[in-house]
Amino acid sequence: MFAIDVQDQILDKLNTLIVVLNTDGSIDYVSKSAQRLLGYQSEELLGQNWWAATRFSKPEGELVKNKIVGIFSNKKISTQTFEHELRTSVGGRKWIRWNVSYLNEDQLIGIGYDITDNKSNERRLIETNQQLLEQNKDITDSIYYAQRIQQSILKTQDQLRETFKNSFLLYKPKDIVSGDYYWFYEDNTYKYLAVVDCTGHGVPGAMMSMVANSMFKEVFINRKASEPSEILKALDEELAKTINKNEDASFNDGMDVALIRIDKKNNVLSFSGAFRSVLISRGNNITELKGSRYPIGFYSGVEKQFETQDCQLQENDSLYLFTDGFIDQFGGERNKKLNKSNFKELLLTVSDMNMDEQEAFLEYAFNNWKQDNDQTDDVLVVGIKI
């Protein structure tokens, strides 16, 4: 008697239930731990009562009983493990994981473990994961919608070629949307092209590119600025007005800009840059015109100086404006940045190709360098042949 009491105490502490059933499905023994786990006296569950009391309907009880009896009619099966939800005496629910095996030729023994807490945690985890999936879908859908908006303000490569006949546009956002931006414009005297690298990438960068689009329209169309250095100065003023409206807040938003103007009559290039440069390929040489050491934005209160550099262009010269995504890409055998010198070598390699071939080769070279690495940043390269 003492040994049986100790056994029942142990079963209670282990949240464990023992049931012995005959091969016809009738219950011969239920451990006293059934009282704490399910609320029933063990005697209440003997015979066929187990299937009626612990199930939520009589058909369900019969179905489970017949399934268990059917499985063990096959004498080759030694142990079965499965989970069932049981009804407590007060209508509650308990999940039990059963290990059922033969006790002897005529009886089966089921050892059940209370896994209700685990099931509750599992259910909460599934619900949480489902919520996260739905939230992620909502966010992704919103970003794709933002992509459509961004693409609506970016002119196409065909439109670029209406202004610059021999040109290419290599545009590879790191994420769905990009912080890199380009702008071109033509009037009776000049052709303009700007490549812009906004703070950040992804959604923050894309938001800044929308700001940049508004600024360029204001400076070119409303202010009618024409000198590259004056245009950058005006862009800096516009960004200060647009972003820094709250004098109590500190902003670290800005953009790097490479801006060229080509005089359509005499083929003179005028360049001004804000932390960005332009590369000129002529013959076997690459010349770099470097921009000023000031970005558009940042450095609030600092008097910035943007300079215009002029260069006489020759037939078959190629001009390249680019953000830093291409040269900062990690890859290669040593997983280092590609860097500007290697980029210049690539440009010399493609200089004799037509612009479509140049674009294809540069994209191939970029992917070959990157290999399985993640893309480091947004990539934008614009090439023009004179």
C-alpha cells in the first residue's frame, strides 16, 4: 500500500498519467493522478467510461478507441506515440502525449504526459509567427508600392537616350527601393546630368530621393539656375529649408551629387560636385574631375564652396558619373572593396565598346566580383559617349 501511494505521488509530480486498457478497448486501470490532471476519480474512468468522460463527444471517443485497438491488433507494433486533447471534469482541455505499448498479450499500457503548457506556448508561437508574416507582407507590399512611386519619378533609359544619344544607365538598388537618384534636363543651350547618392538606402534613402526630385525641379525650372556650382549651392539651400524646418531637432540627412553641364554648341563640359567626381575616358587614359569636399546638407551653419570646372570635350570621349555603391562592393578572393582604381581599369577595358555592351560588361564584372556576398549599397553608374 505504501509503495502504491509513493508511486501515485511521483506520478502527480511528474504530470504523468497511466492507463491500462484491454485489447477490446475497455479500461482496466487508471492512476490516481487522473484526479489532479483531469479532475476525475480513477474509479470513474474504468470500463467504457474513459472514452465518454474524457472526450468532447461520444463519436470522438469511439473513433479514438477503435483507432488504438486497430493499431495494436498488429502484433508487430511495439510502441506508438501520439497526442490527444482530453476533456477535464469541469469542461477544460488538457493535451496529453501518449506512449502506448503492450503490457502483456491481452493488455495495453498508456503512459501520458501533460503537455498542455507546451501546446499553449506552441499555439502562441504559431499565432505570433502568423502575425509577423502578415505584418511583413504589409510592409513588403508598402515598399513595393513605394517602388512604383519611385519608378514613376525616375526617367527611363530610353528617355535618357533622347537627351544623350550614346549612353547607358546601370541602376541596381540594394533593396526594393533605392537612395540613389539621377536627373537630366535639356534646354536650348545646355544638357544637364546629375547623379545623386542620398543618405541611407532602402526606404529612408528612397524618401530622400523624393526630396531630391522636388529640389531639382525647383532649382532648374523655377529658379532657372544654370551654373553647376550655383545649382549645387541652391540645392543645399533648398535641402536646408526642406529638412531643417524644426530648429530644435538635429538632422544628419544629405546627399552627394555629381553634376555636369554640356554646352551643345561648343562641347564644353562644366562640372561641379558635392563629394562626388566625374571620370572622363579619352584614349587609354582616365581623367578624374573631383568635386568639393562638402555634401549637400549636413554641416549646418558652415559656409560651403562649390566650384565649377570646365573641360573641352573631344569626339569619342566617354563620361562616367557614379555613386559609391559599385566601388564599395565587397568581394573578390580577399573579400575587399572593389575600390576606385579597379573601377577605372574596368572603364578603360570597356571604353571601345558601344554603350549597351559597356553596361552589360560592368554589370557582369560587378556580379562576378560580388559572388555570394550581399550587395553592399545601392549601385548607380551613368555613362555618356560624346
